[in-house]
Amino acid sequence: EVYADYAATTPMDGAVRKALLEDDGFGNPSSIHRAGKDARAKIEKARRGIAQLLNASSSEVFFTSGATEGNNMAIRGVANQYVRPHIITTEIEHASVLNTLRSLDADVTYLQANADGAIDVDELKNSLRDETVLVSIMLVNNETGVMQPIYEIQEALSEHTALLHIDAVQAYGHMRVDVKELGADLLTLSAHKMYGPKGIGLLYKHKDVKLIPLITGGGQEKELRGGTENTMWIEGLSLAMHQASDAITRRSIREMQIKEQFLNLLTQSDIPFEVNGDVNKSASHIINIHFPFAEAEFMLTALDMAGIHASAGSACQAGTLNPSHVLTSMYGESDRNRQSIRFSFSYMMTDEEVEAIVTALEDIYGRLMR
Ligand code: PMP
């Protein structure tokens, strides 16, 4: 069995799991007795540490149930302050951004991605209007791994009042995520993409940014997100972030080696393939490959039977794969969008595992071409 779908989710780190088993963070952090105070202290310690990692202050970090909630909080929290606001995003965002925007009564400009997988910043500049309130762009695309030109985007927005929301889910642990460097007003992260638990994440919100809360309740998270805090998972998120940050160079170098080995082996094989997007612009852990003539659905099933876990960009609905919206943005309507597979790697993978993926691909392709 080879798992090569780490962009979908990662297993929980052993040290994170151990720490969580040792301490269930029992008290209600809002209680004024000792048990409550202990839980509150844990949460606030985690918040301070996380804020330091992001170069933010602790009053700017809000815990959420993950990036889907964080993205909803950021987008709805801004948009709901206006009547039919103008918002700019890209065609290649995650569903939690795209479907949130589609559900709003908003005027949304969707920027297309180029064949390299990145947007054109001039198009962003041309789309900006005086009344644009929000620009929502991901740092690393979850299907192709391609990084968006965030510094140019920041520059394009420097003279404008529009807020910048960055979905940095696929970036954290693979590259520096510093909210000031990135010029983020809002930024979202999720623990389960970085060897932390599922169902916990965070929203960074610059102190001057006002949001309308999505979940009202007992006033937790400075009235921005009601509900008793998930002390245990907040600790898990914090631990996973610290570990990822401490090991960032070692992990990302290993991921790059794996990606290089994978591409070298593919090149040496008889399998025809094209990389989707510009590999030189992509994060260390994701690669998306077009296999001409091979439907992704067939490939994924055959790979699964060979014990290899990979994925196509889009979610599987009732057994049929939709063409990827990301690849459609990059290449237009094309067979390529149904013939592409995402492999996403971990620093924990061995050379033998990478070889096993390519061997399985050779076998499947051999049968397909016969
Ligand atoms: N944004 C991106 C880029 C993602 O890859 C994901 C996870 N697939 C999400 C948001 C949603 O994160 P979560 O699973 O924490 O809701």
C-alpha cells in the first residue's frame, strides 16, 4: 500500500497523537473554577504560540472547525456587511471558497488561471473597482500545487482598500507563511493537512478588519465564533504547526526529492505524460500529471487495486469524476481535464514507495495500450 494523497489529508503525527491521549483538556474554558482556568490557559498558550509562528498577535487568531469554516467566516463575514458587494477571486479556488461566493448575493469576478496554473496579476488589476471589498486567492492550489504570485497580488492591492483573504491550507509546512510578509488581512489554515487532527483550523484576522460572525452564541473567540472551544484539538493544531515549522526545511527538501525522483522515473518509463502547470512554480508536495488516453476514473481504480492511493482533482460524485475545474480554467475544455491525476507526497515516504507508484503506472499503462 502506498498513500500518495497527502494533499487530501495527512495521518496524525505520532507526537501530536501522544500528547492528545495524555491530556483530554477537560474543563470548560469559560468556567471560572480551576478546571476551566486550566483549559483557558491551554487555549491561550496555544494561541500565543501560533500567533508567533504566523507573525501575528494572539488577538488576531481565531480557532475554527477547519478551513471550510474559516473560508466561510472570512468571505461571509466581509460580504454580509454590504449590499451586493464586488469580490474578486479565481476560478481555481477550493469549493469552500467558490460555493460560498456562489451562494452570496454578490458581484463576483472570477480570474482565470494560465496554463502554468497561476493567475495573471494584470487581470486582477483590471478587475479592481473602487467598490471592490474583498480579494480571495489561495496561496497554493490543492490540485496542481502551483503557487499564486502573492507578492505581485499584494503589490496590486497596495493602493486599494479591498481586503486580501488568503487560503493558505496547502502552503503551511511547505513554505513560510507569515501574514505580514504575505500582506494578508485574512488567512485560513487547517490542521489535518499538516499531520494534525481533522476538524480544527484557524482564521487569522488583522486587528483592523471587521467581520460579521457566522456562528453566534456564548461570545467565545471574541464574539466571532460561538461555541465551547475544542481545547484538545486546539492543542493538536498548535503542536502540528510548531512541528511543521521546526522541520520545514527538512520536510520540504525531502518532498522535493520525492517529486524529482517521481518525475525522473516517469521520464525514464515508456509512459507518455505531461505535468499540469509549471513545476517550477509549485509547492514541494503536489504534482498533477496528464496521462493521455487514460481516463482518471480508470487510472484511479486501477491504481487503487494496485494499492496506490492518489486522486483526481475533483470529488467523486456517484462514481463518476467531473472534469477538474482547475484544469478547465488552465486549459479550457479538453480531454486533459479528465485524464489527469494528482499525486501528493509526504516527507515520510520512502524511495521504494515512489518506485512502486511508477511501477504500478507502467503496468496499468501497458495494459491500457495493449
Ligand atoms: N482550502 C484548500 C485549498 C483545501 O485544500 C482544503 C481541504 N481540501 C480546504 C480549503 C478545506 O479544509 P477543511 O478540510 O479543513 O475544511
